[in-house]
Amino acid sequence: MEIKVWKALSPEEQEAVLTRPAQGDSARVEGIVRDIIAAIRKDGDSALKNYVQTLDRYEGALELTGEEIQTACERLDPALKEAIDRAYANLYAFHKAQEPCHARVETVPGIICECASHPIDAVGLYVPGGSAPLVSTALMLSVPAQIAGCPEVILCSPPPVSDAIIYAATLGGVKRIFAMGGAHAIAAMAYGTESVPKVLKIFGPGNQYVTMAKRLVADDPRGSAIDMPAGPSEVLVIADKHACPQHIAADLLSQAEHGPDSQVILLSDDREVIEKSLVFVGEYLKTLPRAEIARKALSRSTALLCEDMDTCVTISNRYAPEHLIVEVENPRSLVPVLRNAGSIFLGAYTSESLGDYAQGTNHTLPTYGYAHTASALGTDDYRRRYTISEATPDGFLRIAPVVKVLADAEGLGAHKLAVTVREKTLTGK
């Protein structure tokens, strides 16, 4: 992980150092995923079962039975079960507080405008398995769906589905769990098959095939909406001379170990803090089971020596990290100027791993710069907001002249007609 002096870089070099690792093979991946989606749309369960057998290497039933779910919950290690229970309680408390907006305003006497919402009818949750079954993701996705009150919630995870994922999902109110992963799981949820119900929105992270499948089904009006654009995990750390180098090193590695295409950025106005932090990175790497993965991510990452904290903030807002850790003397003082981040972690003891697992905030976050416009996952993402309006005769007559003038300005005669015929009904003119 190289140290660079920000002010010594040209504008082009500054742009390059903040560029995420390129997502290679995207054209090849897109071609494969399009074929998978087309096959499942055409042949339903027949194609889906073929992909489950060949890609997931699984011969069992697609959907877990109630008995299998109960058995998995019963055999889960009690200590792990207790940890999941405590994380669930914190997540539930934080997401329950995210109440929907139900505004009601009389904009003109006799004109009532309202904002209302209802839960999305059917949602699909995707929980990665692979080398590390993400039990925390099962909680992060299911809890807000449970609180929002979505009538139908299904979950897909690569087989064999982890007992911990099953238990976390059932805590979050999920009753239907499918043993399937990859792009074929996304396609099955987006379009439906004989066994898998079609959902209206899909949530959850995944590898490049899952991410591509989510993008493609979201672009198709016949497919499903998705939670947010996703890419490799990332963290940016802002540190001053008071920061602890051991903390910084561990935080950088906690994201680097996610995958070789993850990226970590360290910003500081103190060279000594940067140098000491990188020494500890090297030391800690010797003890990590995923050290080789972390090394590859670190090779694409950078530590930047900045002139001052204002520069650190400017760079962070420009980069728009998924996770932003602020380990400075008075971290709260920077909050008003930190605009673009998926989730912000303040102070020496708010490690990003707290947010990944149990503190209550959601770890499903915009990556790859999407934090400029996208938000952390919340309960509102499982609701659909809509408006209601009602005009009394008097209210209609008050606002009709305004509408007629605007309709004329836009040259939309039928819009004006819809007003004038009502005026005639009410006034006889």
C-alpha cells in the first residue's frame, strides 16, 4: 500500500488514485448471465434445476421444508444463536424507529394532498454463501422487511444453506427459503418459476454474476426492481495525529479481506500516523486466514498524505465511500461537512465491524461511488410511497384558473378541457 502526497499529484493522478479497481470481464459475464436469464424465463423450473445441479452442485429440493427449517434452528450452536438474537434486537430497534412519512396538507382551502405508503407486496432476499455464509446479511435484509410488513418474503442462498442463515431469516419473519445461488437465483425471483414466486424487488449483495443479474432484471420492465447498485466492498479512513495506528490497520484489513477487488483508502494530515498504520498492516497480515486476498486488495489501495483535515474531507466527499471511518480528536465536528458516504463511523471505538454485525445500522450500502446519490438500506426501501389528493367544489374553483393558464402555456388542450368542463358543471358558465 503506497503512500502518496495529495498536493504533489497532478489532477489526472488524483483522479487515478481515487478510481476503483476496474471490473474485468464485464462483457463476458453479461453474456453468461443473459443466457441464464433467458433460459429460466423460457423453461422455468427445468432450467433452474439444471443450473442448481451444475453451478451449485446440489441435487436436493429447491425449497426447504418447514421441518428442515425447524431442525436447522434447533441444532444451531447456542452461543451463536444468542449472538444472532442480540444483533436482531438492535437491528429491530433501529429499523423500527424509521417510521414512514404520512403527510397531510391543505395546500389551498378545499384541496387536500396526502402522502401515504404501503409495504411492497413481494420481495426477494439474496444472501451469499460461498466460503463465508453471511448470517449478518440474512438479518440486515429480513428485519426491515418484517417491520415494513411485506406480505411475501422469500430468501435464496447457495446450498447447503447455513443453519445460522436459516435461524436469522426465521427471526426476521422469512417462511420460505430456497437453496440456490448465483445469477439463476436472481432470475428465478425476478421472473418466477413453477416453484419460485415472482417478487417485485430484490435485495442483497453477491458476486459479479449476481450483481450483473440484478442490473439486467432491473433494466427489464418485466423483471424486478433492486435495492441499489452494488460493487466490491470499500472503506475510507480519515485519521489525524491522535488516531491509533493499530485501529487504522485493523479497519483497513477488515475491508481488504472481503475480496481482491475491494479497495481501502487512508487519508491523514500526519505522515507518522500513516507510516505506523502501514507497519501494523504488515504485522497483522501475518496472522489473517484471508491474508492473500487482503494483499491483492491492498495492492490497489492507497494512503494519501493531505495538507489538512479540510482536504481529507474534500477527498472523502469526492470518493463517496461505502464505509467512512473518522478517527480524529473531535469526529462530531466533521459530520456537518461529510456529505457522501454509505455509513459513517465516528471515533476510536466505532469499528466498521460493529456496523457489519450487531450495532443496529444496516450494512447493505451503496458502493463504487453510488453514495453520491444512493442511501443505506432502510425500512422505507421495503415500502412504496404514493400520494392521494381530494378537491372540494370550492377548492377546485380556487385552483382552476392556475391550472388553465399552465395548460395553455404547455399547449395541452385536453388538460385545460378537463378543468373547463367541471367549471361549467359547477357554475353553469
